Amino acid sequence: MVYFHAAYAFSRVRVGIGQGSHRFLPPDSAKPCIIAGLIFEDAPGLAADSDGDVVFHSICNAITSVSGVPILGGIAVDLCHKDGITDSQVYLEKAIETLRLQRIEHVALTIEGKRPLFQKRIEEMRGRIAQVLKIRIDQVGLTVTSGAGLTDFGCGDGLQSFCILTTVENS
């Protein structure tokens, strides 16, 4: 039987929590609704300087809580305002670089919103997230809820995403 010291094993694990939210633009806006790097035709775009991808934003914030490096409040602001880069995938790729000696082991996400209709695209979204994070699809958990319409997001005014990200130290 193999025994290990629990304090040593768990000191190599870090957990980050992140959130991202934006209101929808008016329906006549030309900006597309982008979630997890995918375009959703059945909803207006999200009000943000960037593309407003709340899923990628929540992952960036979870990475910030692991690495301590401000991504959306720092690196992304510079990329957006100085370089004109509004693609949240670019922000997320920069965030991943800040993990240094940590590798992503698992990501769990919840999206709260009444629209767009996500159910038929859950696997596609998981695949895209896995591709960007360079992990397997089985390392991505994704749920969607309307929250029984108890918040502005559940009533259809915007979208909110929560992320719990688990990393482990590279050996």
C-alpha cells in the first residue's frame, strides 16, 4: 500500500474562482453574441469593450485568482485600448501564460441566462473551451441555467458565467 502526506499532495493544487457578466445590447446592434468563442445567432451581442465573451472572461478571472496576475483589469485593458484587440480568446491565451508552473487540470463553468439557446451546443462549447485551454474535453464541465428567472440574467437582460478552475503544479 502506498501512503502519502496529504499536506504535500494538496499544496500542489490550486483552485481559482472567476465570474464574468455583461448586459445584452439592443437587438438591432450589429455586434454578434460570442460565448466560449462561438457565435450565437439567436441573441444580440453583449455590451463590452471586448467581444463580451462571459465564459472566457470568467475563466480569465479564475486564472487571475490562481496566478495573482490581473488579466481583465490589466493585460486585457492594454490589449483592447492600446492595440485594439477585442477577442477574449487572446486575453485567455495571455492568462494561461501567467500560470507558469501550474497546469489546468479541470474547469467547471455555469452560465446563467435566459437566452441564447445553449442546450444543443453544450458539447461544441466544451470542445472549444478544451481546445483553447489545451485540455481534454472530459476536463471541462459546463452547465446552463436560467436561475428560475430570479436575476436580470435569468430574465434575459444579459449573461453571467461562473468558473471554478483547478490547477496542479507541473512535475
